Amino acid sequence: MCGNCESKALSRRHLMAGAGALLAASTLPISRGRAAEPAANAISPAEALDRLKQGNARYRAGEFNERDYFADRAARASAQYPIIAVLACADSRVPPEIVFDKGPGEVFVVRDAGNVVSNYGLASMEFAVAVLNVPLIVVLGHSSCGAIAAALQSAKERSKLPGHLPELVKAIQPAVDAAHGKHPSDLLAATINENVRLGMSNLKTRSDVIGDAVSSGKVGIQGGVYDLATGKVNLI
């Protein structure tokens, strides 16, 4: 590498490091002569998962926590401390905050059809881990997923979908292949499960930021499938 090119590469790395430090600093609580209180998301991955389980149980029972969406709005303007980052399907029937009975500032959500790991989604999850310090990532699929069904149909009929849909199908195809290999009685349900597992694997293997955080135990990663009929999130 030429000296000039190397200098430019170093400059870019310093710039990225500086940007990350600035973002991190912007989320820290301000100490006014006393020790700063721990951030609201300074909890273990296990505790974060337990809170999600409890929230989903309340949701299924129709016993939501009462919360004032206006009272803390000004306080939330200065920082955010989500306890979970969710990679969810864009399906309008699967709102993660409601499914887990959480309010504003508690859930960092990335959504696209089929809950696939796109480059922008991956970068967003890295932001959640490296800057927002989320203790838990959840890849959330759901029953009767249209994106998964389209991938299955496309594979079966060898048909080509319009627009950018083939890119989505291509991202789901490894899950289709994995499900076929298990010869399940319900191929759609099996592919939905495999797609969640694929998403979890992609997050860890395609990103050193996420992979290292999971390996160290700092961040947990969990899969789940939301049942549209019952409202239950079945963990994988």
C-alpha cells in the first residue's frame, strides 16, 4: 500500500472512531456533582429476556402496564436506553413494542419483510450494540409470514418476482433449503423457524461488533416466532 493510501485509511479509521466516541458520549447521563445513576438498560441479557417474557405474558392476557406516554417525553429527548434490539418482520400485525408490552425508549427496532439481515439493518444493530449498549438482540419471525411463503412458492415454481423482491427471496433461500432438508410436515412453519436461526447466525458471523459482544457474554441473542392467532412468542 502506498504511504498516501495508508494515511487516508488511517484517517478514515480515526474519523469512524471519533464519530463512535461522540455518539457514545451523547448518550451518557450528565453527572452534577454526584455519581451518575446506572443506565436503564444496564442489565444482564438474562434479565432483559425475562422482562420480555413477562411483557408478552401481559400482552396475551390483555393486562398491559399503565404508562403515561407524555410525562417522560422531554427526558427521552436527551438519550435512549433500550433494553432490547429487535430484528422483526415488517408485517403490520407484529408490532414489537406492543407484543412485549414496552413503551417508548425501551425497544430498538429494525424491520423488513421476512426479518432478513440487510446491510443497513446490520449496521443499525451494530449501532444498538456498540453505542446504545443493548443487552439483548431478538430475531422475531411470525406465523403465516408472507415473505417466507413467497420464497417457498418462488423456489417451487421457479418463478421470477417483480422489482427487488428476488433479492428478498435470495436472502431467505438458505432457510428454505434447511427446512426442506428436515422433511417437515409443515414446510412453511419450519422455514419460518429456520429463517429466524439464519438471522441469528448472520448477525453474529457478518458483524465482528455483534459477534464479539455475544461471545463475551455482554450481549445475548435470542430467536422467537410470534403466533398471530394466540399472541405468544415461542422462543427458539
